[in-house]
Amino acid sequence: QKEVEQNSGPLSVPEGAIASLNCTYSDRGSQSFFWYRQYSGKSPELIMFIYSNGDKEDGRFTAQLNKASQYVSLLIRDSQPSDSATYLCAVRGGSNYKLTFGKGTLLTVNP
Amino acid sequence: GAVVSQHPSWVICKSGTSVKIECRSLDFQATTMFWYRQFPKQSLMLMATSNEGSKATYEQGVEKDKFLINHASLTLSTLTVTSAHPEDSSFYICSARDHRKGSTDTQYFGPGTRLTVL
């Protein structure tokens, strides 16, 4: 059974700091990796996706992928209180388009 | 681009009634849509994959006769919760696969429908 593991948190960081969110997955055949942000009571919003090993940067967000270690992370630089949300890691296999979600990490950015 | 809508955003119904939820891709055609359910403080649980013009594929443990899915067009999928009971109260979220050329080929989520069954 495919599994995606995340630390449930809460992860608390001060405003302006770097928040580091981690995710591991069990299926070595996974090919695509996504980070979604979900505010309380709202639906998930896509933040970033990454397909290749290494880093991918988009504004204050950096996704990192290490397929050998089956590990993907999200760094948020200059964290803002508006970044406070649950961050969901999602993994997609190669043969279908279903996403397997982790349980999410609750991030709190303190002013 | 890649905007997905859902209707209604919330619904309250009596036990035993049926509720229909619509999911629309507004600016792209989606041959594949997905239906999720999320209970409080839990992650998303995939219920079924909806394919345009064919039967939906349900995840293990999801009753296909209770959760009826229709994907009659490239922009619309519907989920009908039949004979709803209080334990069906949840946040139902759809997503649509954007596989247009040049897109990320990922899922974009609708805003969700909060169902409360009395």
C-alpha cells in the first residue's frame, strides 16, 4: 500500500524565519510530487510541484526532491503569518493520475 | 487558468434524503475528475475517479450505490449522496485533472461542499 508520511506538527516558527516541511513516501515508482496548502475550512491549493531530483524554487518557496531517499521537502523563506495553514504532501505514481496524500503538517507563523 | 467550481458550497439535509453536488472545470476540459471526502482534522480520502463517458472507479470501501457519480460532459461531474445519514456529514471536495499541453498535469481542487445531515 502506498504511503505518504508527514510530521503532523504543529510546526511553529517566528515571522521572517524559514519553515521546513518534510515528507517521505513508500512507493519507489512515484514520479510526481506536489505540495498543497490548505487553510482551515477551505480546499487545498496547489503551491508547487516537482518531478526531478534537486531543488525547484518559486518565489519564497523551494521544493526539494531526493528519489533515492524517497524524500521531498518544502522550504518557506521569510515566513509570514498568512502562511499559517496545513501543508499537504501528495505523490503520484507513474501509471495513473491518482494522488496519495499525507496527513498534512500544521504550520503556525507567529508575528 | 485551471479553475474548478463546486455547487453548493454547503448543504443541510434531513436523514434519508439525497444530495447532489456539482463539480465544474471552468476554463479547461477535464476528462478525469476526482471526488474526495475529508473529516475534521483528517487528510483527504479519495472516494472515486470520475471519467468522462465511462463508469467511475471507486476506491476500496466506498459504496458505489450510495455515492453515485456521473461525468456526462468534459466540464461537469456530479456526486449524489443517496439516502444520506448523519455519518455522511463531511467536507466533499472535487478536483479536476488539467492535462492541457503545457500544463502541470496535476489536480486542481474545487472549493468544497460541506454536507451536514441531520
